[in-house]
Amino acid sequence: MTEDVQKVTVTGEKMSIGKRIINIYLSPVEFFKNLKDHPTWLVPYILTILVAILFSLSTKDIMLDFQKEAIYNSKRIPEEFKDKAIERMENKSDTRRYIETIGGTTVSLTVILLVAAGAFWIMGNFVLGGEASYKQMVSMYSWVGMIGLLESLIKLPLVLAKNSIHVYTSLAVFMDPSKYRTPLFMLLNAVDIFTIWRIALWTIGFGMIYNFSRGKALSGVLVLYALYLAGSIALATIF
């Protein structure tokens, strides 16, 4: 493969959904060549939300224990409010928990999709001087989200077996899980198998759609990820 990603003007017929699901994992170059001319986003968006809801509902009791522990250990919540906060959490009906899980997951993942696609679009069109549509960026980000789907399906049985949300596939595995909100932990957790896979796919897709060189595409992706990571660490430090 040459340094410059070759401009694709004809990609043939639109891939079937089944072939796209296979190729995003096994043949991403072929996949993104086709996605450039035939952008779609709904199927991976729905699958990602469904698996995220499954993960949340399957681990709701584990998450409740984790949230209660976080409240007890928080230095920002006044002591007199901690018991009341935990009591409100414990008194929620199952129906309310299901509604909050389904609604919250759907809304949060939708916002993340739209904002992240916008960040890629701004980077590609206005910072790096390329030309692509917002829909193409929504499609790219949505399909790369299929990596998260696979990640959830792999981690779910591990979380259930361990009875803890502290399951990592990153360098954070070597740290004390109680330090999960520290900057060092978050930096080490960013060096993750699935995150590296996402970055590789974003780079391929970003380069293919914008006709950027591999280096130019990677630099744009890394800048965006660095901004995201810095923002996440800043928020964790503040709150």
C-alpha cells in the first residue's frame, strides 16, 4: 500500500449489511472504500445501542454497588447527603431502572455519535483542508463503533464472573482499580487493545473518505483522541 491513500471514484455496488459487518472487522480497507460512496449508519447505531443496553441491564446490580461505593468514598459529597443519595438509588423501582437505562443509553450514545462525527468533520474539512460530508463522518464513526460492540460482548462474561466492573484490556490492568479516576490510571487505560483497534480503523476510514495520506489521517485522529483524553482527565479531576 502506498503512502497516499488512492482516491476511489468507483466502488461498485453497495455492500450488503452482512458483508459490511464482516468487512469492518476483517477487511477494513475494502469496507471504507465502499462506505465512502455508500454511507450508511443506522444498522451499527442500533446494534451498538442494543448491546450497550444488554450490558447495562445485565450488570445493573454490579453497577449499583459500584455507584454506592463511589458515593461513600467521595470527598465532594457532604456526609449528610451520602445516605440520602444511596437510599434514593436503592428505592428506585425496576421499571424506572429499565426506563433510565434504555433512555439514558440511547440518548448518550446518540449525542456521542453526533458530536464525535462533527469533530472528525471539522478536523477533515476545516483543519486539514479536505472535503467530505457530515453524513460520511457519521457513517464512519458509527461503523467503527462496532468494535465497542465486540468489546462489550467479550467483557460482559468477565464482569459477571468477577462481579466487578473493573475489567480491563489495557495497561491499567497493572494498577490498583481503586485509582480508576486518577490521571495516571486514565492514561494507562487509554493504551487499550480495543482503543488501538479503533484508532487504526478511524485512520483508515478518515484517510479513505478524505483521500488523505496515511500520516495525515493518523495525525488528525491522534489530535482528536488526545483532546478527548485530556477533556476526560480534566473532568474526572474536577468532579
